[in-house]
Amino acid sequence: MPAADTLEKYRTAIREQVCIHCPERPPLGPPCAPQGKRCGIELHLDQLVEVVQQMKSARIDPYIEEFHEEICTHCPNAVTSQCPCPLEYLITLAVNAIEDVDRGEEESAE
């Protein structure tokens, strides 16, 4: 699991690069949970980061398969009307945002 300060960097990148494109985003979101929208991206951000960091593919399909296997099957939203969540159609943007943060971390470590 990413450290809290690093996780906040991912959260910021997701909100800037992904949430702005979400058609389900409530008027005062993000964060969406306080507005009554249980977003899978917010609920599982730490797991999303781990999956992206473990996968390195030029194609999105492996990410989708891994997200469904590792996250969706255990998500409390899976049995609610809030499934599928925005991650289903914003996954490419989410992967790009997480990889952008990782690239920035690597560059600052050099």
C-alpha cells in the first residue's frame, strides 16, 4: 500500500485528470461519498495504485481484467445500483493518472 502522502498525490491526480470527466460526479464532488455517490475509484484507490504498479502494458485490456479480478469482485458496490462505477469507463484515464504520478516520483528520486 502506498504511503499516506504518496496516496494523496494519486488522489489529487485522479481528481484532476479523471473526476473532471466523470458524468456521475455530483455537483459538489469530488470527493463524491459525502454527496451520496459511492465511487469505486475513491473506495479502492490504494488497490488501484497497486494494480497499476504491478502491471506494465501498452494495452488497457490487462488492466481491465486485473481490476475486475482484484477489485470489482470484492467491491461492496457490486451488489448495488452504483455498479458499474465510473472506473469501468474511466479506467484508461485512471491508469494514466497513476502512471503520471509514478513517473514524477521516479524523476524526483533521480
